Amino acid sequence: MALTVGSRIVFLVGAVSFIGFALLAEYVLDMSVPAIVLVLPLVPVAVIFVIVRRILHTSHQAPAARGDAAPAAAAAGPAVPFGAAGAGAERLLAASPYATAAELSELAYSRPELRPAIAANPSAPASLLQWLIEQGEPAVLAAISARGRLLG
């Protein structure tokens, strides 16, 4: 499982704070602490080392390698849940009540044949439904009309 950049920063700040507190307690406040308290900061230090090493490794990758991966990811279409891919996954996403507004919007723009399923999706936002109505496709209008009958 990959950590987001924000999670990494929070973890690093927490680890550095822990180390600082342990050193402050031992040397500045002149407290007598068990040896384990002084050894425990080595765990976050090791984790910090691994995280910084990964950050540096990913930032020093060849730009050509990253450039080749970006168009391939863009050509694959929108992100789909659970790592699924392909046209079948896009059809499932178009009908999924768990799809986000961004995913549905991207599908509606890129895959016109999925617009009736998107129009019937209860997760479709009003702004997307309005845009779909403006397109004037009969199947989409029928799906939106059926939604109205179901709601009330």
C-alpha cells in the first residue's frame, strides 16, 4: 500500500518530533529514562531513511520513462474501482452507485455509448444530467425520464 505525499510528510514530522522529544527529555530536562526510550527513535529514523530513499528514487527516474507511462495511463481511460480495466469495467463503473461525479463525467465525455447508463445512475450529479439533457440523445432522455418516474 502506497502512502500519499501528505501522509509521508505527516509521518516524517511525527517521527522527527518523537526523536526531538526523546533527546529533550534525556539531555535538556535531565530526566532519567529507560534505555528503550532512547532506542525507540531508531525505528522512525529507519523508516524515514526508507521513505526518503524511495522519494529520491522516484524523483530521479528518467523523464522518458515517466513520459511513456503517462500517455499509456491516459489512454486507458478513467480510474475504475478495485483496479479493474477494460470496456466491461467502464460499463460497471457507469452503472455503479459508488462512482464519483468526476468518474461519471469523464466517462460521459469519453464514452458516448455509456451515457444512458450514466444518466440512470443515482450517483450522477445534477450538472452532469443537465449536460446529458442538452446533448439530446433519445436513449439518454429516456433514462433521465425514467429516473423522474422512479423518484416520484
